[in-house]
Amino acid sequence: MNAEKLMLDWLNTSPVLRPVTATLNLPATASSTSPGRYLTVERTGGSETPFVSRPLFAVQAWAESRWEASELANRTAERIRHVTDLDDVADVDILSITDFPSPDGRPRYQVTCQLTIKTTYTESEEA
């Protein structure tokens, strides 16, 4: 299972976050003069065992102002808290919600979280 795809799909099915969509990369149309609102998802680490995956994510909320980025980050964190509604996700920890402006000064907040996901181990994966 691709954990980043799982997170993207979970965020993108939320009516609370619309019209914002989550992507793996900041869209090319985003710029410091036209920042827009975006969510980016990046797996930044985590552990893997034959039966459990514990991916660590940085989900970044981009917006026109710091306040809007903060609000988007808080709505995003609330959506992430409910990812355990998916059968394969056993637990979620929201580790932080942080003001994290981009190097060019665009407003951005970062939600750091870790999921506990059931994985399916098969002997063919040993080979």
C-alpha cells in the first residue's frame, strides 16, 4: 500500500477542505504573487515491518495569509484525525501544527502526523 496515496485520497474526499485539493507537489501555477490555497503531502519517514507501517507525514497548508494557512491547517488536521475510519488505519497521531512560512515568504503551516497502518505480508515479498 502506498501511504502517500492513502493520505492524498483521504484528504481529497473531504467536503470540508474543498475546493482545496491535496497534491504531492506544489502546482506550477503557485507563486509568491499568486499564492492560492494548496495542500501538499510528503512522507518524511516512518518505520516498516511485515505487518505494520508507521509513515510520518508533513502535510503543508498554503494560503494567501498566515491566518488562512492556519485555518486550513486546522481543518486538515481535523480531517486527518478521522483517517482511522479507513479499515487499514489503526491509529493516527497529530504531532504538531506549526507556522512554517516558505523560504520565499509565502504563508504556510505544516501538520506533522504519523499513521499506524495494517500491512499485508506474503511470502512472495521475501524473494
